[in-house]
Amino acid sequence: MTNHERAGIKQERAGRTRALLVQAAGEEFAHRGYAGTSLTRISRAAMATIGALTFHFPAKHELAEAVCERGCELTRLAVAQTVDEAHSPAEAVAEITQVLAGLLEKQPVVQAAARLSRELPMRHDWHDAWVPAVRTLLAEARRTGELTEEGDPEMVGVLVACVVSNLELSALRAHTSPTGVAWSVRGRLAEAWEVLWTGITSRRQGRPALGGDTSPGPGAEARAAGPDGHTPATEQPRTPPGPDDSTPTS
């Protein structure tokens, strides 16, 4: 084996270790926040030594930045794909929130990026990965008449941000609930959009449906369904948030 081949194998192994550390750190930061996260727990979860961790990330904040960078990368890719596949700007906004709900529900590194961006000034802020796209789409929706004449794109953007903030908190509560009951992030989104889009989108355009169903049929059953085609989250158990375990553990 040549020195070049040995260097390539070593570099590949280091890349895998780094990726495992970022993934394990995403789990920890998502569950415990920055202050409560232990580097020892991260190294154990990634099956790496503390020496390997500090080789790749000399400081805890550098590891947090790497997690945020990865979470933002996943979010930008998902948002860009959603915009490309949507039939209209307003539909794209609705679908983007559904995509964000899925990421916050299933991707710990995205949950961590959202949480860390709230707790600390991060170079890779999670909100920058989707807010600019939503603002651009809302401005276009106003120009094309998808929003009501009274609909102010800036105000609608604020409402969208509030909805997503609720999703972030719901994802956090899924980890911190003292009873262990998982919150349905997507269910809460369906309920919020049922109210939000009915009020701000043009009646002639209709409300963008989530989950690809753009033409719900008439009748009580169709009206009872949420915008993602599921029963509204009012049927979900509402569990009060539990305390955040933020005590550092070594």
C-alpha cells in the first residue's frame, strides 16, 4: 500500500468520525441545550475518544457551530426542493412549513440547530436557512393575487415565523415531557394552518393544502380534515411542557 493510499484511508476514517460526532452532538444539543450538553456523552455516543473529539473540535462552541451548519444545510436543501416542486408561491410557503415540521420532528441535527440558534449567537443561524425564501415567496404571492388584498406579506411572514416557533417548542417538549408522551408536530401544524391560511389567502385561489392535497372534496369529512389531510391536532393529547434538563453532566 502506498503512502497516498494510506493517507486516503486515514482521511476517510477521519471524515466518518467527524460525521458521527456531529450526529451524536445533534442528539445531545437537541435534548439538553448548549449548557446541559456533555462532551463526554457525545464521545461515548459516537464511539470515539475525547482525544478524537477535541482533535476535530477543540472547543465546544466549534462543535455547536458544526451541528448548526449541518442542520442549516439539510434545511436549505429541503426548502429549495420544495420551492422547485410547488405549483405556486403560496403553496410553496405552506409546503415549506410542512417540510420544516418533518425536519424538526425527525432530524435531531435540525432540532439542535433551531435550539442552538435560540440560545446562542451562531454563525450559522437556522432561521437564515428558510426565512429569506419564505419572504420572497410571500412577496410573489401578493403580486400574483394569492394573498388577500388586505394581506401584508411582512405581517404574514411574522405569522409564519410564529407558527414555526411553535413547531420548535413542540419538538422540544416531545423530549422533555415528564410523562413521555410525544407531541405531534405535524398535527399542531395542521391545526395552525387551518386557521391561518383561511384568513390570509384569496378565496378565489383557495387555501394551499399541505401534504399535496390541493382540492379537498366537499362535506363534513373533508372540512374536518386538517390541511395535511390528517385530523386536526385538537384530538391529540395536550401535555404540559416538562422542565428542561439543562444540568451539565461530565
